[in-house]
Amino acid sequence: MKNKILVAAAPALLAAWAATPLLAIAQEKSAADGIAEYRKMLEDGNPADLFEAKGEDLWKQKRGPKGASLEKCDLGKGPGVVKGAFVELPRYFPDTQRVQDLESRIVTCMATLQGFNEAEIAKTSFGRGEMANVTALATWISATSKGMKFNLPQAHPEERRFYELGKRAFFFRGGPHDFSCAACHAQDNIRIRLQDLPNLTKNPGDGVGFAAWPAYRVSNGQMWSMQLRLNDCFRQQRFPYPGFGSDVTIALGSYMGVNAKGAASAVPTIKR
């Protein structure tokens, strides 16, 4: 009797077993689509717009000990040229003889043009004092290049060196959990807590990773720059926080930015 029941039920069991992978895929797509729809709904009222407006105002304001604006700041495309600068950073600057990202370059301009103390700004916590202004400036400057494609220069030896340094840092494993950036961001189609983890070693993954910061974080009501994003990654790896504008953070930006070549900038974006 039991055998007859099993034989009769076999087709239904096989059909259910065969449908299981399809059901899992459908559920996976549904979760990813749901998050995408959630972000799309928030885009119209993205609070990043407020930071963007503040950044534009700060760019034109005469501030600091020298009472000057930042309108002569050279972000790599000539004094005062803002549009298109973001998608070519980090890059080498002859005046500082360093590869710099957007935020460290902004601080250099604040020091040279306005007379602010560069070291003091670098020591300030994110979201406070002049560091909050740096984030606002980075938000506005990056927004002027929205839709433009990343094309970081690699002609200078230091730019190529920083790319290689960033690649090594990206794959370096260490800390109490033997963790690396690559542990989360060197594979396709993986998630954590329904959150997609882009593959930052190539496109299109880097088009939604590196190309999406600065971003407004809904979960904590803060505007996050790339420097802060990297700091939090180091925290998750259980590493000490790197210094603001340190070589390792700029090198990681160089590695991810070069990998993002051809991807359109989406900033300022909105994140969970």
C-alpha cells in the first residue's frame, strides 16, 4: 500500500523538486528588484540634494584666513574647472607631487587658497566642522559630472604605481577574521542581508560600486563620501581606521576607479 502511494505521488514530488530552483531564482530576483524599486522611489527626494546645494555655495564663498573662494581650485582640468573632474580622479598633481582623490584635493585647495590648516581638517571627524564642508563640496563637484564616464589617467608613473598598490591592498587578507576587500567584492552575484555586493574588480560591478559614492545613507541619515565609505570597510575588516587622504585609501580609489572605466557616474546616489 505504501509503495502504491509513493508511486502515485512521485510525479508531483518530481515536479515540486524541479520547480524549486526556479522558485529560488524568482525569489532572488524579487528581492533585488524590490530593493531597486525602493531606491528609485527615494531618488526624487534624495537628501543629497541639500548637500549638493551647500557644496556649490561653499565653492563660491570667500572663507578662511585668506578670505578667498575655491573658484581657482585646480581639480585636474585647470583652475576653476569642475565638470568632468570627478570622473578622472584620483590622479597625479604636479604641485603636490602626489596622487590625490577628490576629497584630499579639496583640502589642498582649502589650505592653499583659503588658508585653512590642512592637518587640522584631516584630523576632524567625518560630519563635523570643516570635514562636513569637504563632504558637501565633494557632493556638489561630483554631481556636476553625473552621467559622464569614468576615465582615470594612467600616464604618470605614480598613477600606475597607485593602481598596483590599490590592487594589492584590495586583495590583502588580514585582521582577526583574515578578511580582505575581495572577500565581499571580487565575485559576481553575491549578497549580504539582501544587499547586492558588486564585483569591484571589473565592470559593470564597479559602475554601481565606486561610481556611486558620495551617497546619502538612509539608515543613519548621513552623507557618505568615498573616504568615509572606505573607512567603514576597514572597520568591517576589524582593521584600524586609515588616516584621511592616506595613500592606501587613495590607492584603493585608483584601483576601483580604473576598473570603472567607461561606467557612467551616478552620484550623488541614495543607499540603504
